Amino acid sequence: MSQAVADKTALTAAPTTRGDLEVRLRRGAETVAVPLVALGAAAALFSLFLMLLGKSPVDFFALVAQGAFASWFSLQNTLQRAAPLLFTALCCAIPARLGLVVIGAEGALALGGLAAAAAGIATASAPSVAVQLVMATAGIVVGGSWIALVGALRHWRGINETISSLILNYIAIALMNHFVEGPLKDPASLNKPSTQAIPEGAMIGAIPGTDVHWGLVIGIVLCVVLWVLMSRTTFGFATRIVGGNLRAAQLQGLAVGPLILIACAIAGAAAGLAGMIEVAAVNGRANASLVVGYGYTGVLVAFLARHNPLAVVPIAILFGGIVASGGLIQRRMGLPDATILVLQGIVFVAILASDTLYGRWRIFQPRSAP
């Protein structure tokens, strides 16, 4: 009798299992297809822009491929540019799980790099590993506190997080410029005001056999860790509930305020760590080189990755290649560096517009059960 019941249960459960698998496969396919369509539309629009300028779109995209991935040198340059994008994209992607649009990575990166440089200078006599740990801690704490302020303003004062994070970017950059050109300025840095250099031993070295610094590996590991946190833990589940329906989360008794603050602090810590790595692996000191648009490009990477920390990795490498090819395009086609920014802007608009496509294509909808 028990065997008959078991057989009947298996027969009734099988269609449900197959149905769930079909739903997951179709949703996964839609998640990949919609961004690809958006990228195709952006490429078409940008091609029209190039033709209006009298330039060949084929030549442009060929140079992008050549400058990004065609040689070992260009690939290393791409990976070098992709490293900070991993962190700044996480600064946008993590709060987005709660329905927050935070675009403050540029400011958190700048202040994180400044704090890391100041900490490195102050502890210059300590062992190299200790200096690096102090620098990383300073960048994480300052960056995390800066974006946590965005979450606090959102939760306690109801201030829109997009507006507050954008304004805080300008404040953070102004603060960095003040300290770099004032109290922390190295008197020897005449043409480009900078802080003093951090100790040589505190610099982050390159991956053996490459010219790519270890910040790339740290960024990839952080993406994996945060994917596990947001997808495989109760904290991540709680953030998805808040992002899906704030009122329902409150009725269930979830502590919405602490969730917002923690998520924003984690996001800011990632951007602050990016600033520390730019100081310790690339520049050797804090100066205006920290403010080159990595924070804003990271927003685009996060949206294209659908705020999935794992998907951030390939998208960041793609955009790292686009940024790395800017010099080659300028030399070969006579186009300004701003051309890359135009392309990024068109892609961002296309990605935002593509959100309306989700759930509209019948091919990605589960078939009705007979």
C-alpha cells in the first residue's frame, strides 16, 4: 500500500518539477536575451551617431576589439581597467536588491582612496603587511560610512537615495580636493597636487606573469562572496523581500532600517576598497586620478548585470575593454575620448528602456499546463 502511494506521489510531483525547471530556464534565457537586445539597439544607435560624424562603425568596433582583447598587452590593460569597475558596480548592485538606486560610488571611491593614502603615510614605519591592512581598513570604513549616510537619509528622513548619493559625490570630490591641495599636499607635487607617496613596500604587486595587480582577484572574490550573501543567506532573502514589497516586509516584522543601513554600508565599503586599491596598486598616492568616472561606469555595469554580483564580473571586463580602447580610437579615428562616454550613455539609456521588455515576449513565458 505504501509503495502505491509513493508511486502516485512521484507521478504527481514530476510535472511540477518539470514545470519549475521550465520556468527557471525561460526566465534565465530572458535575463540573458533582454540585455543582449539592449546592447544591440545601443550599438545600432551609436553606429548612426558615428555615420553622422562621417566615421565608419565597422572600423570603430574593430578598434574596440583590437584595443581590448586582440593581444596579451591589450587584455592586461583591459583587466587593469576592469578591476575598479568590479567594486563600484557592487556599490550600486547591493542596495538595488532593496529597491534603492545608489549612484554614489564615485565619491566613496575618492574618499576611500584619500583615507587609505593618509593611513598609509601615517603608518609608514610599520611592517608592509600592517600598512596594507590599515589602508584597507581606512578605505572600507570611510567608504562604507559615506554610503551608509545615504541609507540613513533614506530611512530616517525619506530623502531620495539617488539624489542624495549624487550630491554626496560632489561633496566627496570637493573634500578630497581640499585635503589633497591643502593639509595633505606633498610640497613636491607642483603640477598635479597629490598626497605624499605611500611606502614602496605597501604597494600591491602584480599577479605573477602579468602586469595586472591583485586588485582584480580581490574584486572577483568579493563578487562571489557577495553573491553568496545576497542569494544564499537569510540576510539576502530579507533584502529581496524589502526590495519586492516594502509594506509586506514591514508587516512581516523585518527590520527594514538596519537592512538598508547594512546593505548601503557594504556597498560603500566595496567602493572605498576600490579607492584603496587604486592608491596602493596604481597611483601610489591620492590625487585627481581617483576621479576618472569609475563610479559612474560601475552604475552602468550593475544595471547591465541586473544587479547580480556574479554577472558583474564579465560585464566589468567588457566595459574595461571599452575604456582601455579609448586611446587607440582617438589615435586611429581622430575621435575624442568623450566618444566612449557617448557610447556608455547610449548603452545606459538602452538598458533602462529594456526593462519594459521583461514579461512581454511569449517565447519566455511558461506554457500553460494542459
